[in-house]
Amino acid sequence: MEARLSSQEEELRRLQSENENLHKSVELQRLGSPTCHCRSENGQNGFGRIDSAFEDDEEYFSHKPSIPIQTTRQECDRLQERLSEEEQRADQLKLLLNQKLIEFNKLQITLSKQTKEMIELEKSYLQLQCRLRKGTSKPVVARICSRTSPFNSKNLCPKPSPPATPQPNGVS
């Protein structure tokens, strides 16, 4: 067990040494390259790391930019401005969407209220019809009112009437 532990410790020291050598060579390459804008930072674990678009790329050290730095900076600035414009546009569209959703909800509430009012008006109309018909014979009127009212105690929805049968051509 101790032999295994000591071999792992040796491996750890060797890897740390290789890591330090790699960091030194990267630092030398960075200092030697005037076009490299990489910066060395300490990560949360305390080890240095390199931030670059070519971080894991083998061609990192041989990269030669074909576009001058000034043009690249201008392009970057232009893209930054476009990004901020698009973010503002997205915020405006989100605001507009929220306003439309609020408006839609208000319309739904209004429609619901109007539907309830319409049902109440239909009930009142049918009750009025029944009262007007009471002047004729009372048993007939009671039957007619109970049949025609879609708002009887248990049946709030009227049953559909049967489809109309077509008249023969000669009959008017």
C-alpha cells in the first residue's frame, strides 16, 4: 500500500513539474508574440490558466492573424453595438408581448362577463315570454314554457332542434 502511495506521489510531483514547465513555455510564447492578446489568470483553484479563443488548439502558437488588429477591433466594436441594439430590441419585444398578454386577458374577462350577461338576458327574456303567454290557457302555457326554456332547473343548455326537412318543389 505504501509503495503505491509513494509511486502516486512521485507521479504527482512529475505532473506538477510538467505543468510548471508548460506554463513557463506558454508565458514565453505570449511575451514573444506581439499579436497574442491572451491573459494569464489565476482560477479558483489557484493554478494559472490561459484564456484564449485557441485555448485547446494545437495551432495556437503558430497563429498569425491575417486581419490587422485595428480592423478586428473595429469589427468587435461594431458587433458589440449590434448586440446591444438587438438586446434592446428583444427587451422592447418582451415588453410588447407582456402588454399584449395583459390586453388579451382583459378581453377574455370582458368576454366572460358579457357571456354571463347574455345568459341572464336570455333567462329574463324566456321568463317574460312565459308571463306574456300566461294570459291564454295556463296548463298549455306551463308546458310550452317548460319546453322552450333552455334554463330549466337541471338543463341549462337547450337540446338541438331536429334539422329542417326540405319541402317538395311543388309545395309553397
